[in-house]
Amino acid sequence: MKVITWLIFAVTLLLFASVYISPEYFQYVGLLPFFIPVFLLLNVLLLVILILSWRKLSFLPLIALILGYKFFLATFQINPKNESTEGLKVLTYNAHMFYYKSKNERSSDANVFTWLQDQEADVKVFQEFYQDNTTPSRNAIQILGKNSNYKVSYHITDGNSKKRSNGLAIFSKYLIINEGKIFDAQGTNGAIFADILVKNDTIRIYNAHLESMRIDSDGLESIEGVKVNYRQTLGKLQRGSLARSKQLKVLLEHMNNSPHPLILMGDLNEIPYSYTYFKLSENYDNAFEQAGRGFGFTYNRILFFLRIDHIFSSKTLKAIQFKTHREVDYSDHYPVTATFKWDGYEQ
């Protein structure tokens, strides 16, 4: 028992340290944080066993759990409900192209447009946003923006601007006084920003879609599928974490030089136990940790236990509400909303 206890303790500390090491310096370090929940649970079980056995070694899992408190906060929250309607409400959603390629019988594009129109968020940002200028029923900018008096900032990552395209979009009820692209990558990934004028304040909104995991979740639905795909999946996870660490460096440089308080939203493709998450947490608050309840899982596939869609903000902004809309299952991600207030904000 002594050897096992010390071994679990040492491995736990190694895993905790892994979130502070960029995959650029050690390419496989991005895989280690996935084991943190497992070892947190092992330490809880070990602590109970050692206490019941009256073993002095119980101090080791206790120390590990104390050191890992940040991981518990990033995993599960019990913040009180806030029913206030005051504040700046924001929404982020990986729309999965509104299923434009899908043969799904739900004809989800019309349904999801209706849900999004009914959402009274002041700012809505979309990843994998599909725009079809040739078909009125799929002209998302017209349906979600101009018809609802939103100002729109849309950056194309793939396609034809006059016909069909996809990319990143920011919709705002408030005036957009500045906008720009930070980076884009092949396909749907990239990051953009828009400065909006809220009352007498300027808030910078970031919409980011970091390198996708590109994991075939359907292939992991059975034991046989796991056996066939696990090597390929590990390789994709490793390459993705490396790409995201490089993208994060560009994004953080831009954010840290922002002249305005900011809100970063999007599909970051990173779990809360990751270098990206903890690097952002050094200078910015996470809305789930401030105002969320439960686990806040955002992924709508077989790997349902993932929270990879995040909202971060400057510390001068306070999240008072946070919600994952699990009732909205049109995409492989759930929409996420949060409400912010700050000193000087007036309804």
C-alpha cells in the first residue's frame, strides 16, 4: 500500500504540472491532462481507504487533493442561481454549419434559426457559421442579423463570399466600432474580434475556434471501434494540442494588448485540464467558474463529458449568469450563454 500511495501521489503531481507546460516544448504533454480526473478520483478513494485503515499515509492523497482544488473548480460548480435580467448577455455556439450537409430528417436549420432568434442575447458569436447568399431560407446573416437589427461582423474561412461560405461571425445589438481578424487556418478554424459600444463603455468581443480535434466520435461508440481508432485518436489529440498552443500564443498576444475590457468566447477544443485553459486563466476569469452550476458539458456526441466551449473575460467584468443549453441539440455542440456586469454598467 505504501508503494502504491507514493506512486499515485507522484503521478498526480506530474499530471498537475503538465497543464503549465506548452506542447511546443514537449509535444506529448497535451495528452497527460486527460488523466487528471482519473487520478483525482483515485486520490479520493485512496484517502477514504487510508483514513478508515488509520494509516498515516492518508496525508499524501489529502495533499494531492488540496493542491488540485483548481481542477475541482474547473470541473463542477454550485454557484447560486441569479434571475437578474440586467447585464450584457452573450451567446457562443458552434453551429456545425446549421447542418447544411446533413441528411438528418429534422431539417434543423429552420428550427435552430427560430431558437436563435428567440434568444435575447446582446451579443451572439458563431463558429462553423454557414452563409448561403443563394437561398433565402439559409441566408443566416439576413435571418439572424439584419431581420433582428443586429450589427454583423463576418469573416470567411472557406468558400465564396458571393455564394456559399463558412466562417466566424459576431452579431451585436450594440454598435460595432472596430473589427478585425487575428488569424485563420484551413477549414473552419480562426479568431476574430469586434469592439462594441455598450452605453458609455467599449467592450472587445473575441470569437475563437481553435484547432479542431477532428476525432471520429462515431468510431468510438463501441469497444471494437475504440480498438481500431485509439492510435489514430491519440495522434489527433497530440497534433491538435500542439496546433492550439501555437494559436493561443497569437491570440493571447492580441488579447493582452487590448485597450478595452474583453470577453473571449468560442469553441476552444480544450478541456478544463489543459495548457490552453490554465494559460487563459492566469489573466482572465472563466464564466463557468464564476456563475455556472453542475458540470457544464458542452459536447453533443458520444464523448458527452467534454466541456470545450468556453467564455473568458477581463477581471473587471463579472459573470453573474452562465448556462449550457443542453435542450438545443441541432449541432454537435450546445449553445452557451453568460451575462456580465461591471462597475459603471447601467441598464
